[in-house]
Amino acid sequence: MAAVQPGQLGAAGGQYEEPPVVNVAELLPYTALSGPGYSVQPQAPTNGAMGQYTIVADPSVFHDDAGTYYVESLDMLKIRLSEIPAIAQLDSMSNTDVFAKALATSAVRPVTAAANMVMHPMDTVTGLPSGVGDLFGRVSLGAGAIASSASNSFGSGKAASQAGNATLNALGYDQVRRQLAQKLHVDPYSSDPILTKKLNKTAWVMFSARMTVSAAMMAVPGSMIITAVTVTNDLVYQTPRADLIIIVQKKLKSFGLSQEEIVAFTTNTAIPLSLQVSAVKDLEALGNIPGRRAAAVAIGNMMTEYQARFLVTSIHMFEQWSQQNSPITRIWAPGVLIARDQHGATILPAPVDYLSWTPRIAGFVTDPNLMALRHRVLWITGKMTPLARQQLAANGWSIREGQ
């Protein structure tokens, strides 16, 4: 457990603590910490809310992309680890005789540059700060609390560029790419540039050679069984990319967003298209409640994928609360998202990895604006330190744990 800093009094009269360094095996099954082509460093520092994880990518699978990668948030770590078997599978496919013949065929087909479109570096893997902690700022729940900004920053968290244009979609390349992603159990709009590069190239060769996904997968001796976390849904696999964008735009318009706000949301590379679909689906399920529009605008203004996923997961937790407890009747977006349900409970979803009693967290949960609300529930999906649990209870917070 982390050492308590003497002489530092928290907002409730307790002491702050240094965020602990945790054993990753406390958060993930031990068997998930290593596999063909990778290993996860056994310990991870935390920052009061999220863990900071290190993936060592081996040349046996990653070749020139081998090296050390940093991921902040357990959610993103699970996604990245689930993508590694797909990367290995795509690498194996590219080394088969069947693929070599298909590659020769693809050389005579038009628009071959499609498989080599410009890729953005994956900021979410190279360790740029996520800024999730910045969402726990000063609370303001008054009439002017939810400010809508049409501006957007693309400074970090950029998703990998998706191959495909109108011509390719018409020719069927987009469909082949989505089918291949579904077979590999990965998100076709993943922000992982290593996966995206291999997915683009393999799908292009298959499309050019008119090779089916089944034939391509059967060409690999001893194909591995791929297991993955759930990162998307059938709509993302079955629907052309352009149609998905239109669906998201129409939903956002129905929520009351302006054209500028819709553009900011749908062109924000910190929000992969699959995540956009999940966000509007859950926002729609909540119904036309006060604050829904502001929540959508807040997601559209996020600077990193970490931040966007934090808010989208929060929305999903609201939708779960509505189904399992009492309907959500309004949302506030002062940074993180806060909601009130039909019975008057105040719900603060916290999809964090490891919560500790830091000055930022203490200052947020003891803010007078929140303390004035009745029936406050902190819904945490990860773990917390004993001091955090003690202080939250002392300040009148009920704690709900688990998904």
C-alpha cells in the first residue's frame, strides 16, 4: 500500500496518500500478462484513478514495430492485448503461399495505394498523458455549468486513419475489411496503427485477388483461436463506414447538437467510429432528458481516446442504472458526468482502475456543490485504497462496485 504523507490533511480531515504501484495481476488474470509476441510488465504505477501499463512487443510478431508501449487505463490495455493475436494472425496470413499468389494478383488491380494510406501515430499507445484526471475538476451544477463548445482539439489521442474512399467502398474493399476484422474479433476502426496497417494491407490483397475471408484464414496452418474483449457490435461490422457516419450524425442532430458540434464530434480522431456508435446508442436509450445534449457535446470535445472512452463508458453505466435501478432523469457535465435518477439519487460513475485519496480526488468528491446533493452514489468499476473507501464513506458517499 502507498505511504501516507504526514502532515497533509485531506478535505475531510484525513490524510492524502501517494497513489500506489499495483501488481497488474490484481487487475487482470495472470495468464493475460504474457503470450505469443508480448508481455506486460508486472507492476503499474497509478495516478489516483488510472493505471499506467507497459507492453513489451516482441520481434517474433511485431518485427519492425517491436518495442515498449505504454497504455493508460485498464480498458485500453484489455483492448490492445486482445488485438495482439489478430496482429499475429495477419502476419501469419501474409507469409502463406496462397497470400503470395494473391499479392501478385493484386499488383495488377487499380488503386493499390489504398493499402498504404497515411497513418497517424497512435498517441494512445505511445504514452501521451490521457488527461482523465483533468475531468475531476471543480464542480459547478448551476444553470451555466454545461458550456457547449463547438471548437475541438486534435492534439492527442488520434485514431489510426481508416483506409477507404467512395470508390473502394463501391468496389467492395470496405466490406472485405469489415468481414476480416469481424473474423479476427477486432474493431475495424481501432486506433491501433500496427493492427490497422496490417488489416488495410491484407484486406486490400484479398479484395484485389477476390479471395474470401474463409479462404484466407484457412490458408494459415494451425490457425489460433482468438479471444477478445467486446469492443464493438454487429452494427459496426455489418454497416458500411459511410452509413455509420450518417447514423451518428442523425442521432446527434436529434439530440439538439448544432452542425458545428456535430462536425466536431464526428471528425474528432480521439473518438473511433465504433465508439461514436456506442455513445449515440446509449444516449438515445436514455431518452430526451435534460443534459443529454451537453453530454454529447462533452464527448465530442475530448482531446484523447482515454477521455472519450471514460465518458462513453459513463454514459453506458447510466443506461445500465436506468435498466437495473431507476430511470435517469437528468445529466450534468462539469467534467466527468453526473446524473440524477427518478428516485432522487445522484450517480457519479467512475470507470477507473485504482482510486486513491489524492488532493484532486478528495477535492472533487467533497466539493460543496456535490455535498449538497442527497443520496450520492459513487459507482466504481475498479479497485480503491482503504483510505479512499474510508473517506468516501465518512463524507456520505454510498459505494457501488463492479460493472
